[in-house]
Amino acid sequence: NYPLTIGIPSNNPESTIDFYKKLGFKTSPEFSGRLDVVCMEKAGTPYKLEICHNRFSEAGPLAGGVSGMSFRVDDLRIAVENLKGKGLEFVETAAQRDGIKYASLKDPNGISINLFEP
């Protein structure tokens, strides 16, 4: 059902799973089950995440072929406040580029996450 799967290698999958749960993703038991892989999905996104336990090398933003993801939000200020309330720390909270307001943070593996309000 998902046209795109994003693999995220992690030396600490528990913290990675916790981070994406705070962004609204849920674990998907029907997609998980392989050794050391937990799949996550979120309503309204066209992809699923595969959190892969990377036991053999340092995980990093390019190790899984993805350096960043963007998520559209209805109200950037409210989204930032809600996520700060869940303990997430932002790199930028009120930036603007080409007329688009956005905020950015990093997941536990260094992957850049942008929230944007059109």
C-alpha cells in the first residue's frame, strides 16, 4: 500500500522509534517481523519507515540513503509547540524559504526533519 519505503539504520532503534512516535508514526506489526527491523507508518504519508538495527557500523544521515524528510503541517507554530512539549529539540523553529515557513530538527541518527506550512 506504500509506494515508498524509507530505511533508517540506527545504532539505537529504541530512541529512533520513540522519536518517530512523537512525530505521529505508529509501529506496524503487519509490516514488521523480520530480524532487527521495525516498520512504522503514519496516516497521510505516502511512505512507511523501516527502522533497521545497525549493529555493525556507525549509522548516520546518509547510511540508509536518506538525508532528510519533510512533513506538511497545518499550523507550524502549534506543531512546533506540541513537539517541544514531547521533548523534541529544534535546530530552527521559524525559518522561511521561497515563501514557505518551516522548522527543522534532527532524528537520533542525524537525519534532518523539516516541518513546513505552505
